[in-house]
Amino acid sequence: MKLGTITERLARDRYNLDDGPHIEIDQAAARAAGAGPLLERICPAGVYSVGADGAISVQWAGCLECGTCLAVAPPGVLSWRYPGSGAGVAYRQG
Amino acid sequence: MSETPEVDFDVIVIGAGVAGCVSAHELAKAGRSVLLVERGPEPGAKNLSGGVFYCRVMEQVFPSFADAAPVERVITRNCLSFLNRSSFVNLDYADERLAEPVNAVSVLRARLDAWLAEQCEQAGVMLMAGIKVDRLLVEDGRVMGIGAGEDELRCHVVVAADGVNSFISRDAGFRAKDPPNHLAVGVKSVIGLDRGVLEDRFNLEGDQGAAYAVVGDCTKGVGGGGFMYTNRESVSIGVVLRLDDLARSGHSAAGLHDHFVDHRFIAPFLKGGELLEYGAHLVAEGGQAMVRDLVRPGLVVVGEAAGLALNTGLTVRGMDLAAGSALAAAEAVEAALAAGDCSAASLDRYRRNLAASFVGRDMATYRRAPAFLEGRRMFNDYGPLLADVFHGLYDLDLKPRRHLLKTAREALKAAPVGLTDLMADGWKALRAL
Ligand SMILES: Cc1cc2nc3c(=O)[nH]c(=O)nc-3n(C[C@H](O)[C@H](O)[C@H](O)COP(=O)(O)OP(=O)(O)OC[C@H]3O[C@@H](n4cnc5c(N)ncnc54)[C@H](O)[C@@H]3O)c2cc1C
Ligand code: SF4
């Protein structure tokens, strides 16, 4: 059984693309709190990645909407909402 | 008190999961006008569970639930597995009594929730899917309805059934953010397998199913565990990881999921399978300490939005508690509507109903479970200890045999847990679980 990379896995899931990002990150607050590596690690969908310059990129379109990042991020780092009506991940199994 | 504000519906239910659908169904059945609003493009699209539904409670809502609903398999075999890197010890329990009457079924939520919402519509509920509720309308501390984008809809009572993240209550200032040790993330794969192969591998006949609860090396010691449940033609497999422990551990959520799925004692079950879906969802693990804010003027909170879920180490339960709380709430809302009084004092009947139901009683019974399961020994040390005891019994290395007690004592001496730990944990387990 090959699980494949996270990207390959997410490609099997169904998504309805939202008009814009539902996750916003305060880069300065994230840097001050050293939150990048934590977010990178705890997100099951690999949404966050820390670049060479320390900035965190957010591939929000692959978000599985679990809420883990919001629950563990230091205060002020993330603003996270559910995607707009009907948008985002749409499980066919669940 | 006979305030009769202009309303669009008697009741608006936010979220078409198990809790929302059962609430909506019962209130429509009682003759109320009910709107059920769901943010997913169709009911179930946002929902994910491990998938064993202890479904006895559903017979109160749908008399032949296990036959009529799109369930996967009837769980007649439960296996508790202590998994180590190079050994495992299983407690394997199969019983035909679990099928008659049906006690638990495996489910896939995209199918189950769609069916539940369909039953709601047949009972007269108006379903609006693909609409995210943005806010509660609150006037003088009383909930008057909901807002979605530009639109506002008014009602006598709002039922918040919006699940574990419960933004509806949080944004209205009714519920504080939960601490990370009250939450766990479930990372799950659904793996398609040929039906015959699956039944052979899990030793199943017909529509019978197996449920594995796994502790130990599957999470590399992070609080939580693994699960592996059989569906009709697929396996639901994944890990549940307590957020405080996950954050501390240095492990990645996806990495632990993969470690479990690829584990040498797990992989053979899945050989030749095809990944159908990969998903993640939070689950409430705080137990009774997390249950609060059930009632406000014009508002009741049901299901996991109210913190109702239980992890006992052997079972994860949320769906049955969601259904039970929905029944308790629907009865109270109906009584409040009939009395024309939807104040907090009137709706408090829900809290009393809940406390008297199996939901309130089980939450109270298992109130010590979260603290017990936070003790790390359960995850780290007991698996290897058990394996050492059995190794001593089965490894006939030509040394003279000793009695079981001696073998166990030797294993205990070599293990990082002492006899007093073992006794203390045993006592705690008896009291907590
Ligand atoms: C990995 C994992 C394994 C689990 N295993 C089990 C198990 O084996 N057995 C068991 O009984 N339980 C299990 N659970 C727990 C169970 O899934 C939940 O407790 C249960 O689904 C809660 O039901 P609910 O109806 O309260 O909430 P949910 O099922 O979460 O439903 C909430 C609904 O509200 C909708 N919603 C949210 N916000 C809005 C909004 N603003 N506007 C409109 N709609 C909204 C959502 O889209 C969703 O449909 C597990 C959970 C996880 C994560
Ligand atoms: S909600 Fe879950 S999947 Fe989405 S970014 Fe946060 S951690 Fe990742």
C-alpha cells in the first residue's frame, strides 16, 4: 500500500476552490514566537512551509479544515476562518 | 411570558452532522418549522470520524436504523492491541451477541450524514446546504437568529450543532477557546480493498466488521492511539494525537499517521489496497471538564460543539453522545416553544434532560479518564512489558521453565515501571474506565 506524498494524497481528495485565502498569518508575530516549525509539523496537510528566509508560506487550498493550527498557534499568529459557503474540502468518504 | 417576535422559522439548526440532523428531525416531527443550515456543499462533506457508531440510541429516532441507514459493517469483533516496534500483544474479543441487537456499526460520514439529512427533509425540515452561518443575531443577550453574509433569519430558538471547533458559540463570546490538552487531531486514511480479501484478512463473515484500538508504538508515545476499522470494501485507519503532546513531541502529525499505516504489523492488513481519501479532523478529549455553556436565552448547544465526546482508550465516542444530546435538547426546545418561553431558565430543561440521560451519566462515569490517559505509561511502557511476559512464556530457550508469576516479575524488574506503578495504574484504570 503506497500512501504517496502529502501532495499526491490531497490530489485524491475533492475540493471546491474558495475565492480567496481563509488563513492569514502575521509573519512578524510568527517569527517572534518561532511558530513556523511548529505549524509545519502539526498540519496534517502540509499547508505551512518555512522558507529559507524564515517566512512561512501558506498553501491554504489544501487545508483539511481540522483546526489544529489554530488550536496550537501562539496568540496573534493566525487568523483562521472556515472557507466560504460550500468551499474547501468536500469528503466523499469521511 | 408571551413575547412572540416575528420569526422566519420556529427553530434554526446550525450544522447537519449527527447532532444537528437528530435535533432537526425530532423538532420537525413535533410539528415545528425547522431550518437546517450546513456549510458543506452537501451534508457530510465536512465530517470525518474514525467510524464506529454505538448506534443503539438511533433506534429512538429511526426504528430500524441499522437496517435502513447506509452503515458499513456490524462490529462484532473488538481488538485492543498493544503495539511495539517489533512485537505486539492483542486482546481480541469477538461475540455474536454484539450483532443481536446491533450494538455498533462502522460508518463513513459522507454517506451517513447525507442519509440523515434526507430523513430530515422527509420529516419536513428545510435543508440549506452550502451555506456557512457567520454569526448569531444577539439582542440584549438573547439569541434571535442567524446571519450568513448579507442575509439574516430569525427564529425562536437556535440549535448550535456546529461541531468541535464551535465558532458559533466562540464568536458570540459564549465559549472560550479550549486548551490543547482538551483536543486531539485525528489523521485518517480510507483504504480501498477487495471485499473478499478484506473479509479473509480480518476473519469476517457477511456484513460483520472488526474494530482495532491500538496503543503504543503507533504514536511513538504521543498521547492518543491508532484505530483500524473495517468498512464494506475499505479500511478506515488513522491516529488520534493529543495536541499538547503532539506539539511537545517534535513529531509531525502526518509522519505519525504514516508510521502507523506502514508499521510492519499493520501494513499486511492493507497490502494491495488503494488510498481513497486522506483527511483530518479534531476531536474533543477533555471529558466532562469540557462540557459547558449548554444553554443561553434562545440558544442550545448540542453534540461536540458542547464538548460532548469521550475517549476511554478502548473506544472513541462522539456520535452516540451527539444523538443523545440532540434528543435531550429537542424535547426541551419543544417544551419551551409550547410554553412560549425560550428564556435560559426555560431551556435549562435541556441540561436536566442531558444529566438524566446516558450521555450525562457516561460523561460523569468517565470523568477521570482524560487524566488517566494523560499518564504516559499507558502509551509507552505497558506494551513492551506485556510482550516481555509473553516472550518469557513462549521463548523455550532450553533454560528450565519458571512459573508465570516469576516470569512476570522478571519482566517487571527489567521494565521502567515498578510494581507500585503497576498497582497504582491498575487501581486508577479501575476507577477511571
Ligand atoms: C479521527 C476521529 C475518530 C473518531 N472516531 C469516532 C468513533 O469511532 N465513534 C464515535 O462515536 N465518534 C468518533 N469521533 C467523534 C465524532 O466524529 C464526533 O464526536 C461527532 O461527529 C460529533 O457530531 P456533531 O454532530 O456534534 O458534530 P459534527 O459531526 O462535527 O457536525 C458539525 C456540522 O456543522 C457544520 N458546521 C460547522 N460550522 C458551521 C457553520 N458556521 N455554518 C453551517 N454549518 C456549520 C459542519 O460542516 C458539520 O456538518 C471521532 C472523531 C475523529 C476526529
Ligand atoms: S486547519 Fe488543519 S489542515 Fe488546515 S492548515 Fe490548519 S492544521 Fe493544516
